[in-house]
Amino acid sequence: MNKQVQNIFSAAQKFDQLADAIIGGATLTREQGLEILATPDHEILALLNGAYKIRFHYFSNKVKLNMLMNAKSGYCPEDCGYCSQSKVSDAPIEKYTLLDKETMVAGAREAQKRKAGTYCIVCSGRGPTPKTVDQVCDAVKEIKGEMPNMKICACLGLLREGQAEELKEAGVDRYNHNINTSSEHHKEICSTHTYDDRVNTIEKVKNADISPCSGVIVGMGESDADRVDTALALKDLDSDSIPVNFLNAICGTPLEGTKGLGPYDCLRALALFRFACPSKELRASAGRELHLGSLQPMALFAANSLFVGDYLTTEGQAWKDDHKIIEDLGFEFDMNEDS
């Protein structure tokens, strides 16, 4: 047996044992996280096998689907370097104010058609005005009346006191506010709000008894240490749903031209977040089509969730192609039937 084959067997045993430890209640250490990200390409399957063991333990082969509606586009006063809707972006995107209630409700019907159990209403901007909260709440109430099993996720930016409670009363199940990167790297990405501002909104959501959704954008020039620190921070925040986005370096944004990720980089990142946050919904999100390409099905051996359809200002692949990935893997759709 040659040395490389021996290394593969050794890696398989190592990640299998780590998976057992995590399932048994152990917490991933920073050193173990860095080791995951340093996994050689020829040991990727060994790493994914360990991640899949954890994924299967908590979620079997079920896949949760999410669909988002960009309900308000552009005109954002923040300077997030990755975002085509920010004030520092010259990207040629469509800009519009908040969509009407009928359009938001119609989006929920489309989500149901695509077998998405969660429908996400997203608005650009630093945070919602009272009027925006009222309009979103009106739409949520109508959606819940028509589709009571549909989970609603709102993503409206930094929340003021009392707004989370209003959303909860209207029927919002989940609130998304990504931390995006590590506390140390945040200042390289945005200057108009702080990392702590983002964390504070997540805490407001949790205090209002809304399920917190917070994730990451991989590939913004952060180090492996930053990626591990972000994964451990999301574990500490107890984020119920973790979207792992892969930077789409949109032309016209400050991060235009950033070196792209390889498919194995994406798989290593997904495995990291599965080992760090074993029981949480882990979503392969924006940029997966671009960076994973034909290896997209492999993402579901670590992740248990996908977005179907388009993202905020970039296109996703056809939702029927996502369905085919799930069906070809022999996995199941999770449609909140027990909700």
C-alpha cells in the first residue's frame, strides 16, 4: 500500500472518530477546525464522510429548501464591500422600493410550488422603518392565513427596539442577519456598522423568541483562522440556520476581482460548519452554482439545506435542477409537514 493510500485510510479513520466525538457532545476546537480546512484534496471524500455521518445523525437524508424574495432592492446607505446594493457599488442592478403585499404573497405561493418550506422576505437598507415593518407584517399575516405550514424568514437589517416583537406577533418564524465573517476581519469588509451591531440584532431576535438565522460569506479575503473563528462564533450565537455563501465578486463592487474559490475550498468550508454546528440547519447558499459547479451534489453530504431559485441580485440555477440533484442522490424533501 503506497503512502498516499495509507494517508487516505488514516484521514477516514480520523474524521470518522471526530464525527463520533461531535455526535457524542464534544465541541470542535479551533485547532481541529484549522485541520479540516487544511485537508488535502485527495482526502476530501474522507472529510465529507465524517461530515455526512453528523448530517445523517441529525437530519437523515432530508433536505430543507428555502426561497427568497428581494422585496426591496438597492438604495442602501451601508458600504459592505461584497454587496451590489450598497452605496459604494456601481453594479448595474435593478433598484426599487418595497414591493406591494400582493407580490410578496405571490412569492410565498411560488415557494410552495418549488417545495420550499421556508420563504425569506429580504429588504435592502441599514434597517427597517416602522412603515416597512408594518407592510411586511401585513404580508406575513396573509401568507400564514393561506399557508400555515410555510415558515417565514425576514431579513430587514439592523433592528430597533420592539421591532423583533412586532415581527414575532405577525407570524415571522425566523430572522436572518449574517455575521458574514470574523470579528477581526469585519473591518476589512464594512465600516458603516460594526460586527457587534450585527450580533446585537441576532440577540434581539432571540429575545423575541424568533429563530435566529445567521451565516457567512466565504472567500472575501479572510484567512483560514477567520473562517474557523466565524464557525465557532455562530455556534456560540446558537444560530438555528446557517447559510454558507460563497463570494460572487460582482463587477462594480469593491470586492470585484477577488480570487475565486475552488470546489474543494467550498466543500472544506461546508464540512467545517457541519463539524462546528452539528445539529443546525446548514445551507449551501449563494455562489454555490459558480464555485461548486458540477460538484454541487457533494455539498449535500455536509449541508442539509439549499436556496432554490435566484438570490438578491444574482441568478441561481433552475429550481427543477436542484430538485433533480436531491432526487438523484436519493434524498428527501423536508416540507415542514410536522409543523
